Amino acid sequence: MTKSRTLRIALALATAAVLAGCSASATPVPTKKVYTFKDMTVGFIQTGSESGWRAANTSSFNETAKSDNITLKFTDSQNKIENQITAFNTYIADPAVNVIVLAAVDVTGYNDVLTAAKTAGKVVVIEDRRIDAPSNLYYTYIGSDFDKEGNEGAAAMCTALGSGGKNVVEIGGDQGASAAIDRAKGFREGDTACGINILDSQYAAAWDPTVGKSIMEAYLKKYTGKINGVFAHNDELAIAAIQAIDASGLKAGKDVQVVGFDATADGFKYLISGEMSADIECNPLLAPQVFQAALDGLNGVTGQPTWVPSQEGQFFASQGADALKAILATRKY
């Protein structure tokens, strides 16, 4: 092969390489969009406005959305699952919504809308209350360990009752809610520690404290002189029980021990007065965790746990009024 021919071949190969490089740079590989909070439009389906806890939970979402520049659309489902299903379908059909957050009224009944949301490419995060649905139909669940709360409530009741009688009545929350189901289960798992005897159990639909007070009034008539403690599924129901006890001529915290759940500001007032023996915390300020999880979902982050438990504590009348007042002063709900 002559030197001139060799040179021509080398030049041709060099030219081809340059052209190939130009062609590659002219057609760049598309990059995947990286979402920020500003890109999120969230459809939030709340259970309702049945308690101080729920109001704090809603405020957490409103305030966090505002501070993080998230567009938030809100539905108060008035504790009706049919309203939640309607809202779900509305947000699925809304092209602006890319995240749906659900605080479930009931444990079951959501599989169809969850499937539809997944098909539509929406990121779904369950908050506050668990649901019985395949975990691949939603990104994650962020909320309390209600079963553990029930265990802690039983331990607190045992401490409050001491060496006295162990007859306890239960005022439950909404019968279909996971908070009520799991707190009841957890309490029964733990009540064997000191031999608690559950005299009676009734549920207050929609966590209605008026119903809770009526239930307690009926208990006091039916089990006159036999009730040593009240296991109430949230602060509002515990306070309703305290009001009924005091109206009957007995003294809550002395004649009848009361254990509540949520540890709201109203609950703390009755801890401080000594009328509530213990209050097991249920943290409503879940929005920061929920929104971060939703953002991870939009960005395709894998390996997210199916359940992220909230961080919570316990509070007791025995801590003393001054200590409880100091804690209350630092709380947001």
C-alpha cells in the first residue's frame, strides 16, 4: 500500500469520527425531570374536622404547603367514605394533580381508586390511618403505631389503678377507623399485665364526644360503684367521660381513672388538673414527612418503607402540674 493511499484512509477515518461526534452532540439524550416541591400539586383527602387533633393535622398540611410552595387542593370528606371515593376520582381526573394524600375514614374500600390512581401515574401517600390494601398500590403510609399506643394505654391504666380494682369501661372511636381498631387490640394485648377486666365497650360514631358522654352516663348507671377506669380512644372522648363522671358526683382521677389518646392542648388541661391519669401521644404534624415522601415518589426513589411510624411520647398526671404546663407551652397542638 502506498503512503498516499494510507494517508487518504487515515483522513477518511478521522473525518468520519468528527462527523459521528457532531451527530451525537446534535441529538442529546433526554434527561429525566427532577421534581421539586414547587412542581407538586397535592390533592389532600382529609377525614373531616372531628377533633382538635384533626384540626392540627389539617393545619400542618396547610402551613407546610405554604412554606414549601406546594400547591394544595383540599377535601373535607365529613367522615364519609363515599365522599373520599368521589374526591379520589376527582383528583385522578385532574391533570394538575400529581400527588394524592389520603387520611382514610375506613380501613377497607379503596382498592379500586388506588388502582386507578396508579394507572394514571399519581403518587399516593396514606397518612395518619392505615388501610387494608396491597402495598404496591400506594407509595408509603406515614402514621402512628396505634397498636403500640393501645399497649401503652394499658400499661398506663395498670399504673393508675395500682393495687385497687381493675374494672374498666371502653369508649371507642369510629368503629371502622384503624386508630380505633388497633388501639382496642393493643389495649387488650397489654391489659393482661395487671388483670384488667373490661366491663363493657361501645363505639362513638365519627368520634362524637356528645355520643361519648351519653355512653359514659349509661355506663355509670349500669355499673354503679363498679367502674375503676375508663379507656377512651381520644382526648375528646376522654374529656366527655370526665364530664359525665364529675356530673355523677364521682371525681375523675380519684374515684375513676381515665386514660386518653392524642395529647392535645385540651387533653393536657385535664392532665394538669389531675382528672386524666395519662394521655398517650398521637402526633398530627405529619405534613413534612408526607410531602418529602411524595417528592421522593415523584422522583422515582425506590426502597421506601411501606410504613414510616411517627415519633410520639406519653404524658402522665403524676409528672405534676408545673412540668406539664412547661411541656404544653412548647407544643403546637
